[in-house]
Amino acid sequence: MDLQQLSQTLERDALGVVFINVLLQQLGLPVPAVPTLLLAGSLAATPGALGKLAAGAILASVLADWGWYHAGKRFGYRVLSGLCKLSINPSSCVSQTEARFLRWGPASLVVAKFVPGFSTVAPPIAGALRMHQPSFLIAAGAGGGLWAGLALGAGWLLRDTVRQVIAALERNTTEALTVVLVLAATWLGWKFWQKYRFRRLSAVPRIGIDELRAALAREPRPLLLDLRGAVMVAQTGPIEGARVAEHSQLEQAVGDWPRNQPIVTLCACPQDAGAILAARRLLDLGYLSVRPLDGGYEAWLASQPQGQR
């Protein structure tokens, strides 16, 4: 659908288009809603019509967030881990996003729409952490209203400019498409460069679960750093003998540990991303022996006796 067709569709049923577009984006589909909101705002005939569009966008946003909230409340860390695996950059681990949510509290839901990669993950984290539902709905509504209101309001205030831009794009479709493709290719190139860079960082030597078990059975024992998020620790319990740590407070977690003594990092991230990044950081800080556990928490859990899982 080109811009002219989108404009005509919005003129016929702006509220329906805005509602569906926002709902699909907030559910996690790659369908950007801001351009639609800008265009819909520029086509609104009256402030009352603009208000209806804002109400529709807020309702769609809250419904999607509410669905993710209940998914997180019911399935907990499995939902968060699944969302993390969808990321093109595996270093964007759920535990780091979760730590951000814990620091910001309900306010994180207000700003979530403006933080790439956080909008879809924040609601299931809120559910998994059993955030009070009325507080969640108020914060999600405020965030959706701020995000949609700014986009619709910008379209309304700059309606003449938006229409001029649309007309110019219609006259220069080939050039506009070229610019869009170049921007998309640049963005994808950046993301794949991040993935390549992470793979290079992943060259840190790892430790297998059998070797770790043997090391824990003798002195000096290695320090086992548990980098799982608070949601998973609360749901599955702490690992006996491990020290719970956050990426943002990694130095404090190992501050009393001798730099010549071994450290093992463990997470529940795709490709052990969080454990690898923590190990690399500790090595850069001067610790001589830091290795991530190969397979992370799943490997640790699988090594437990059947009755202790």
C-alpha cells in the first residue's frame, strides 16, 4: 500500500486503521505505527476527531500490553526468554531489560514506548513480577497516551507540512523508495555488525558443567556468579553457593574476590550472551580466570538430581 492509498484508507476509516496498526505493533509485529499516527493526525478534521484517534490508539496499546502482562503473569520467565530469542542482537538479554524495569518501577511502562526493544518486553516483566493490575493499567495507559498523543499531535500541528511531504514523495516515488531502502539497509547492517561483534566477543573460553561440578567440589572453589534476572530467581530459587549479581553492579559483586581466583558466570540468556559479556568485562577489569558456563542455567538444571529440579 502506497502513501496515497494509505491516505485514502485513513480518510475512510482512520480510527479502524489506527487501532489495528497500533495493536499489531504493540503485539510485537514489525509494522511501524508512528507514520500512520502522523498521517492520521494530519488528516483529522477537528480536535474531536483527533481525540477519538488518540482514544483508539490508547485502547489498542493497552489491550496489547494487557495481553503481554497476563502472558508474563502465567508463564513467567519463559515468555521473557522467548522474546529475548527474537532479538537480532542476543546480547540484549532479558535480565538486563528486567533490571531496568526493576530500577524504574511503574514509570518504566510510561517511557517504554520510546525505548527500542523495551516496549514489548516491559508488560510481561510487569506480569511476571506480579505488579498490581490497576497500577499496571494506569501506567500502560499513560505511556500509550503520551506516545500516541505526541505522534498524533505532531501530525495535527504539522498537517500542512505532512501533506506537502506526502505530495513530494508521491511525485518522487523512486527516489523516496531508494532512500527508504538505504536507511533500512543501514539499520540492518548496524544490527548485523552488532551480532558479528558479539560473536567475536564470544571467543571467551567456556567451562562445561562437568568441569564446573568438579571445581566446586575442591578448594579453592570458583566464585559462581548467577546473572539470571530477579523474575527467574524468584520463581526457581537461588543456586546454592552462587552469588546473585546484576550487570549494572558487576564490580560490586566481585569487589571482595581475589583477582587471581577463578570466576564462573552463569545466565539464562540465548547463546549465554549475558554470561559472556560479564566474563569479558571482568577480564578487562583484571580478573585472571573468568569463564562463562557453557549452556547456562539450562545446563546447570539438567545436571541436578531428578528430585532437586
